[in-house]
Amino acid sequence: MLPQIRTALLTVLLVATFTSLATAADVIELLSGAKVTGEIVLRDDKNVYIKAILSGVTFNRTYALSSVHAITTTDGTRTVINEKGAAPAKGPITKSVSPKVAGTRPGVSTKQQGTRAELDALIEREGRAPPEWFEATPLNYPQTLNLAFDQPAPMSGWNNQKNVTQFLWDIVNPNPNRWKEGVRLMHHLLTMHKDDKDKSERIMLTLAGMYHNLHEDYARSAFWYRAAGVERDPTKSQQFMANSATLAECYWKLGYPAEAVKLMVRTPSTYAQIKLLGDMGETDQAIKQLQHSFTQQPEVAYLAAGDVCHVAGRYREALNYYQKLLDLPVPAKPNNRLVKNRARASANVAAIKAFELFDLSKVADGDYQSASQGYEGPVEVKVSVSGGKITTVAVTNHREKQFYSAISDTPRKIIAKQTVRGIDTTSHATITSEAIVNATAKALAGNK
């Protein structure tokens, strides 16, 4: 299933800026203000193609001329393509990934644990072996479930007793006691459909997501994403591009941030990548990637920028971005995304203001409760303080469905850090995780 993996030793980390070429270099100045240094290999009527070298690692990038301010060639000739202030072209977020992997935010891993060969060996070793609980987990699913796993499913409407995906969504994901059974079911389906390439790929992607989202098992998640072909061809489809960001997160969580960055630069930027860059401490680069989206998708981009600054502890900037979202005109019939994003921005503003109202060392021992808006409704939290330390954070009530590991993962991070500042939210359950952080902040600040 897996292609043979090259085992070249990759010991150098990617640095913070484009490394100059050995000879004079070409420079592309983007309308966003970013500069790309390298060797221009081709320019046509629509695009310019540049080979950039990042600390000895070569990447080929393509930029639409409509997003370029000026080009300076090796002989010193500077040609202005678009005057500053020109509206950027619509399309995917301009790629401008920082090669720097060392973050400055406390808790961000700044050192790669080993080589690419060691990462490959880790994933191969852990991924091929079943979890220790696998054999003891029953194969438990309704007999009415259609195990053919066809796409699209033959039945119409929503029926979680027949459709496998709907069964996972409704029955497995919201119930942690069914998570292991869900993994066992998908392995069963993989055995059933091992000779069907398309079905096997979909099953592998589902397995990878379950290991990541439910079990926080990043080695096995990476194994199945790679088995499905995500690393081999991350731009194969929109789904693969989305999955590549999750695979990159697995590499980072396993202690290989340089490999995460190298995977991300192979695809157009996504909001998932921007969140990951923020979690890795790459705040400035994450913001740079959002520049074009501030005009194209402001209701999403301002929230993303606020979140990136929020987790970095850059609260003044975060408040500024959240306020820009709240200041956007609201149509008579706003779409659901705008409504939810405005609610999230408001909750985050309240939480940031709450940060400034308490000093944990001055919080009296006792239990504190508060709530903050999640995806489905309020997420209620109880926080216990003893001896000037946060001893427990418990989610006491919620209506979330696709919360994945956020319910256990986020409280654990808060207790480990002894603060609500700089907590990176759980991927694919960002809203739930964010609500837990915000409710904890409000509780400790004395706000119900």
C-alpha cells in the first residue's frame, strides 16, 4: 500500500526567510507585501514560475501575475506588474509559507527530534501494528448497515442504521465509548474491500481521520493518510489537500516540524494550514497567507487572523481582527457561517478581556463555573483551584456532537500549562475546544 519511502538523512531545519541563491537571485514582490527570492524559470501571460531555495531545499512555486506587484531579475531590472493598491485576483490564498519552524510561543516545539528516515520508521512501525485494545474490541454495528460502502450510497435521505458514514457521524463520533468499535468496523471494511482501490482509499482516509480526531494517535493516523496516497499526491483532490494539512499536523505532533512545513508548501494554502502554522508559532507567516482573503472572504479571514493572534498571546491584534469581523455589514438574511463566526468573535473578545481580570495566584481555592458558546449550544465548564493551581477542568454539560478529543484534550492542556493563554485548539473540533478555553477564562475571572 505504501510506496517505498526514500531514506535520505534530512537533518537541516528550514529557516525563517528564503535563503539567497549562490548567485544573484530573482525577486518577486507580491501585492500582499511578501517577497519571494529564487530563480524564475518561466513566465507566461498569466503566471510566473520560480524555483525557491529554502535552506538548501528546493521548492517550485507558481504565482498569478495578477497577484504580483513587481519582478526584479538577476541583472537588476525591476518591472512593475501591478501598482500597489490593485485588487488581488480571486482564488486560493497566496502561498507564502515560512520555512522557519521554530516558534516563539511558549510550549511550541522548536526542535526536530530526528531525521526523515526516523520519522518514516516510526510511522511504519507504529502504523502497521494494531492498537493494543484492537483484539479485545468487539465488531459492533447494526445488522442493517450497508457494508458495501458505495459512493454515493444507494439509499436517499439520512439513515444512520444503513449508511456507514452517517452511522459514524451520529453513533460513533458523539460517543467516546464507541470510538474503538468505530475503528474496528473500518478495519473490517478495509478487509472486505481490499481489492477495490477507490473504496480502500476512502476507508483509509476515514481510518486516518478517526485515529487523529478521536484517539490522538498521530503515528497511525499518518500511516493511513500515507497509505491512501495523501503524501504522494497531496493535490490530487480537494479532500487530499484538506487531509494533507492533518497529515502535516501529525508530523508536527510527532516532533518533526520541518517535515510538516515541507508537506504544506506542496499545496495551495488552506485555513487548516493557517491554523496549524499558528499553532506551530508561525504567527506572522499565517497572517501573511491571509492577506488576500481579507478582501475575498473577510468573515472567515478576520476570524482566522484573530484566532492565530489569540493563541500566540498577541491579544491587542486579536481584538483588532475580531472587531473587524464584528464591524462587517450584516445583511437582512445573513448566512449561517457569518452568524456563527460573529458569535465566535464575540465570545473570544469576552474571553480575552477576562484574561486581563484575573491572576491565578490570586484566585481563591474553590470551584468555579461558567459557559461559552459552542457549535450546538453553550458548553458548561467547572474549574477547581487548589493551592493557587488549576487542579481540574471538567466539561459538565454540552450538546456538541462532533467534539472528537476536544472534551478531554483541551482541559488537559489547560491543566498542563496552568493558564488559558496560548492554548492551541483541537483540530476539527475548534469551536468546541475554543468554548472550553473561553468558559474556563470566564469562570476564573468570576464571570458566569
